[in-house]
Amino acid sequence: MASTDDKHALINRLNRIEGQIRGISRMVDQDTYCIQTLTQLSAVNSALRSVALELTQHHLQHCLAEAVESGDRQLHDAKVQEVSAAIGRLLRS
């Protein structure tokens, strides 16, 4: 995983997203106007995509780079397949 500072920043972002989700739950419970709730859902989706992009970038910079440097073609191919599948899942979501 990332450095300690990067990890703390990521955890903080995820905690904020968790708070946003709790807020959306309250909005639904309180029958908040649908458009306001949908706006908040859009913000959460955007925040989650941003976290996913950061994790993908970390994987490419570190995990995939290490596989390339190792000279192990099978490991390299496995890491490429792994990140390709993850990106595919992200695009479908």
C-alpha cells in the first residue's frame, strides 16, 4: 500500500464519504426533496471514483512497476490482467 501519509489521507477521504452516506440515509429518512438526495448521491459516486482512480494509480506506479522490474514475465502479465479487470469493473459501475 501507499506511504503512511498517503494512507492517512485516503482513510480521511473514505471517512468523509462514510459521513456523506450517513447524511444521505438521514435525507431519505426525513423525506428530503429527491433532487437534493440525488445530488448528494452523485457527489458520493464522484468521491468514490476519485478514490478508485488514486488506488489504480498507486497499483500502476508500485505493484505493476515492481513486476516489470522483477523481470518475471508471468508476474508482469498477471498484474496487467489484474489491473485491466479492475478498470473494467470500475467502468461498468
